[in-house]
Amino acid sequence: MAVLINVKEELGISKPIKVKESNANMRKTLQFQKEMARLQVEQEKLQGRADKSKSDAQAAQLMSNMFDMMMKMLDNVQVYIVEILHLDEEKQDYIEEEMDFNETMDLANKISGKIMKVEPTDATEEGDDLKA
């Protein structure tokens, strides 16, 4: 089976892209979700340590570590999108040069949601922001 992912708004590709629901794509999607969760937890830990830091040097190092993690996250997200959608170099460049961080994250979440068959909904106080 396959899912159709419409990326006209994000990438200007008018025809929906057919993505196989293969084990390989599910593995990539689960790895993407795992990495995003891990990086979010690490970022929250570092932010907490930076807030409690005693010296400017310690705070600067912790902030540097947070930026490194954010760059790694962005790289991983772009690779995920490119591999799942099998994008050509022109569209890869478009993601790199024209899309902002939030647009890129939204597209990756849209793709993973389609593959995992969950729909993002507005977050609630209970944190129940995915609908199966």
C-alpha cells in the first residue's frame, strides 16, 4: 500500500507524491520521530541547566550545545524529507534555501503523520495532540 502526500503548498509539486508504506519508510519515520523526541528532551535538559548555570562560561557552553542539537535536528529533518519523497536536487535546494525551520518541521510532521496514519490536531492541556 501507499499514501499520497500533497506537497503543492510546501514544494510546488502539483501531483501528490506516492509514498510506499514499506517497512523501510516506516523505519525511517520511526527513527525520525525517535530522534526528534530525544533531541527535544535533551534541549529541555540543557535549557534547564543553562537557567541554573553559575558562570557565564558554563551558560555559553550549554547554549552552544543546544544550537548544535538544533542544527543536527534540522539536518536530520531535511534528510528524512528528501529520502521519503525521493526529491531531486532542485527541490532539495528549495528546502535548504527557501523554506524556514517551522515550514520544514511542519512538512516532516505532515509526512510522518501520513505514514503512521495519525492526524495532528490542536494541542490540548492534556497533551493529547495526535488523533489516530
